[in-house]
Amino acid sequence: MAAKKSKKRKIKYKTIIILLLFIIVLFLVIYISKKPLSNIYVTGNSILSDKEIITTAKLENYPPYINTYFINIKENLLKNNYIKTIEIKRKLFGKIYINVTEYRPICIYGDNLILSSKQRVSNIYNIDYIPYVINNIDDIYDKFVEKFSLIDDSILLKISHIEYKPNDVDKERFLLYMVDSNYVYISLSKIEKVNKYNSIVNELENKKGIIYLDSGDYVEIKGWHNPILII
């Protein structure tokens, strides 16, 4: 009777290699997730400092990568009245990127800073480059903030003071005192005309006057009898 031949089992090298790679990847993931953050990058902020944002996000101790939950970071940051939106991204080697969108400061009203969110906040950052409101606007406050938020930053910086100046015809009329000594009358319904201020001033050729954008679109030049129509 012939002896039976024993079958040799083939070693499945491919399976072993895949298993080893899986173990290595798993080890690396665990190692990286438990490793503290190496860098925190903050962008988009102009009022709040990087340090303040990192502290508010509770990341000042550079916690392990695995403990940086986006939802917690966002909840912590959005408690700050100056912060509008947050975008967070993680990258390799323990890096985290926080992009901040802040509410715009519109004006200073009394002891408060008025933000584009319509919130009145304490001016803890001593912002003084935006216009001051010199009289009471409480009756028209919400619409005032909504409309003045449409003014470009470059033009807003050229306004020194804002006075609520309603008349019998227009209850939403304001007088703007410009830093270059011009005056501008504007109605809230026409507020975006103020964004043309630079081109209007260029037509005056260094002359000073009162610019009426609330009605008629004309300029009264100081010392002149006839107004100049603005095209």
C-alpha cells in the first residue's frame, strides 16, 4: 500500500503583511491622537488676540489631539460677543487651525461699542477709530445698526461723529461729521450712497461743504452761493 503524501501548507505572506500594516497604522493613530497639540494657528481675527482665542477655546495647555472636540471648541468661542463664526481644521502632526470671523464694530454709543450683530458691548479693547454717536438713537437703534453695517470699512473710518437729525419729512435722517471737515446728510434708506464719498470729494477739488445725500444729491460749498449737483 503506497504511503500518503503530506500536503505542505503555504504561508500566506500577503495576509501577514496586511495584518502587520494594519497594526502599524493602528499604533500610529493611537500615538498621534494621544500626543499633545504641537501648533495652534489662529486666522481672521483683528480685535481678539490669538492668545485670547486659544484661552477661550480652552486649548492653552495644548491638550492631546484626541481631546480637541470641534463642538466644544466652537461652543466655547461663540460665547464671546465679538465672534460671529468659527471654522476649525485639523492637520497632521498635531496641528489645528482656527479661522475666526468677528462682528464688525460700527460705532461708539455712550459707554458701549456697537457691533454689527446689534449687540452693545463694553469697549474693553479701547477701540477709538470708529465714529461716535452724539445723541440718542434708541428709538431707531435696530434699523440704524442694520443700515450702517452696509457702509464700507474705508468710509466708516472717515466718519468722526454721527448725529441723529430727523425732520418733518424724514424720521430716519442723520448728519455725519467727516474727519476731513465735510458734512454729510443721509437717510437710512439711502445709506449705501455714503460708499461713494471718495468720488464725491474728488469732484470738490479740496473744497469743503455740506453734502446732501438724503434728498437732491447736491453739495453746498462753503462760501459759494450755488449748490453743486452730484451726478
